[in-house]
Amino acid sequence: MKCRQIVGMAPLLLVLVCSADTSNPEDVARAFMDHVQKSEFDMAVQHVLPEDRGEFQSLEEELSRMPPLPKKIEVVVEVSGNRGQFAIPNWSDRARVDLVFSDDRWWISE
């Protein structure tokens, strides 16, 4: 992940914003899972393809039925063309999340 500084509306207000390199599917996957791990679901959904966001509204409920996330999340990304998947092998064998490259960036997809 890379960080950039943005000057806010108020004078001399400097806000540090960390964002994923959305041209890198691994960065998007890690950023998404970092937000999920911190229960920042509003931030996590920012990495979800806009037309798929409705499917992720129940993410918190689904996670409650799965084993707790490990403290250090291992993300394994596989990409072929403009599609991909990522898994968290140190968390769940069956958890796989789709990725798609659209509008010049990588997104989490249904």
C-alpha cells in the first residue's frame, strides 16, 4: 500500500490517507482484508465493484459463521487476464474471493 497526503478544506489541515495501489490485485485484496479484519466494512466495500456492493452488505453476518480471522492474514492471489481470485489459506480452505479488472483498476467481485 502507498500513502499520500491530501490538503483538506480547512487551511493547514493535512490529512494522511492510505490507499491501495488499485492497479495491483494483491494490494486490493490485502486492503480489502485489512479493512474486514478491523471490522471497517464501509471501507472494505470501497474495493468492491460498484454493481456487486449489494451482495456484500451481509459480509459481517457471513463472517460471524466462519472461524476468526488470523492476526496476520496471508493473501494468495491468482490472476489470468482481467480476472482473478484470492484465498486466505491460513484462515479457511473454502474462502475464495473473486477479483476483476475494470475501469483501469482491480476490484473485489461477486
